[in-house]
Amino acid sequence: MKTSFFVQFITEFKKKFLSQIIYKNRLFSFIPFPVAGAFLTGLCLSLLFAACTANNTNNTNVSSANNSNQTKASVVKFGYQKSAILLKSKGVLEKRLQPQGVSVDWIEFPAGPQLLEAMNVGSIDFGHTGESPPIFAQAAGASLTYIAGIAPSPAGQAILVPSDSPIKTVSDLKGKKVAFQKGSSAHYMLLQVLEKFGLQYSDIQPIYLPPADARAALVKGSLDAWVIWDPFYAAAQKAINAHVLIDGTEINKQGGYYLASRKFATENPETIKAILEEIKTLEEWSDKHRDEVAAKLSPVLGIDLETMKTATKRRKFGVVPIDSNLIALQQKVADKFYELKLIPKQIDVKEAMLSPEQYAAFSPKN
């Protein structure tokens, strides 16, 4: 099979676009239109995976069977969002992995879709997102896999409107410009809210923007509403006096996920086990020391302490092993996006899962 054209195409794409991620640690510094980046990445992956489908059949089983013969990674390229910066700032992963001869490179992203774009092309190995980004990535042919679930924090998401907005109810969103990061957890929350209140997705004008751009647009008055998560949500409440139209309580039942490239997951189960154990330990500590968490995050994120406390109090901490319930919930997300033709094909989320034996090798025990 000749794949040189596709490999060269993706290589050039990485050089042109993703080199700045590693240099700047900020993906949004060079992609003013995230949708375009997602489209290009999806196109590249679709071409490559279409060419390699026959050759890649049963790769998961082969990789798992030959796990002992694989060269384990000496560096974990960890993609993170600001909401998980505590893991980076405490340095627990570096301490845990150093005896194994493994170092950690941290790369920051404004949201989950950009993080998974980078995972698609091999710029990161491991990261976390909401429930929606993996659906879009899988639909684009990305070779990623679910590692563990993140406990849901429904009160940490909301639809915000300006304080002087005439919009008082969800029904008032009809015909209005609503901003959110496409393919993010905010996207799915919006779909759930609209359905609950009898509106169609076509009833609103979706505006796809990453958090920083959406906030600026809301302040400028070029948007009617913004769907967002903490700590951006809490910061907007305090700094721009945004009004909460509705939050995710009783609506959003699902948390996010830790994900890895399939290659990294199948070749490095011991490293993943160590990572998850450290995350679980930190989550348990954070749940019992919320004010201390807020105090540590406030200067790092540039958010005042009281605002950070608000966001931290709304958060539920915890790591959840992948099970049949999570798989069913995630399939429901995929089906909803396909129903609305927001992804190009129907997907089976089980194809992005590992075997029960593989999960048992590294999953945290509750």
C-alpha cells in the first residue's frame, strides 16, 4: 500500500500548523477559525484512514498481543485545559514517572476539540476533554481511545446572557445568536437544553467560537448568549456580570473523559496506570481541600480567589472506570450529533474502546 502522499501531506500540515503548539503551548494563537482547523485535520485523517483501512484491521489485537515487544515511551506528551492545571502545577506526574525514566511535556489547549486535533496527528499522547470532542474525532477517523471517565459537574456549565439582555427564558433563544465551542461539552449541553424546552437546533443561530473569543463577542454585544464551562463561566459571572439563563443541573448527566492515542494506550499500560493513580489521588485530595485548590489555581489562572472558589465549589471530583453505562451514555451523544448531521457518519463508540482485560490492567479502583 502506498501512503507516502498522505504521510507527506499530514507531515507538512503538522509543520505548518502544529509546530506553534509546541513552541507557544497555545493552539489558538494561530488558528483564528477552529472549525477550519478541524475540517483540515479531519480531511487529512479521512484520506489516510481510507487508504489504510484494510491494512489496519485488527491492529488493536496485534498491538495488545505484542505489547511486551513494544518500545515504551520515554516522554508523555500531556494535553491539558486550564481546568486541570492543578495536575501540572503540583508536579505529581513528574515525580511518579521519573523512576521509570519517563518525563512529561505539558501542552495547553483552549478546549477539547483543539486538544484532540493535536492527538489526531501525534502531537500529544494523553489528555482530557468533555464528552463531545471524542465523537467528532472518531467520526473523522482519529485513532484514539477512551481511558477513563471524569465525574460529571453539571452545575459547572451554563448558558450566559448579558445582564441587560431581554432573554429571560430558554424559549427566548429562538432566532438568537448563541456561541459555543463546536464539538465541545457546551455544544452537547445546548442540544440537551433545546430539546428539554421544545426547541430545535435550527431554531437558533449557532456561532462557533473558543472561550476567549466568545467572551469578547458577548461583551461587545455581537452575541445573544454563550454556552460555557468553569472556570470561564465563574469568571464571566464576576467580571462582566453575565446572567445565568440556565445551568446544567438536572440536564447534563455526563462528565468528560481521559483519552489517549491508541498506539500510546496499547504500548504503555504501566505508564497509564501510574498517571490514573496520581490523578485519582489528586482528585480525592481536591474534594476534601476545595479552598486550598482554589487558592492554588487562582494565581496560576489569573482569576481572583472568590471567583475560583465559586468554580471549585461547583465541581465534582473523581475518576470513573470505563463501563457499559458510560459506553451507553457516550453512544447516545454520538447518535444525537449524527441525527442533527453534525458529524458525517454514524459511529459505534465501542470501536474507540479497549478490551475489558486492557482496562483492568490500568483502571483505578473505586
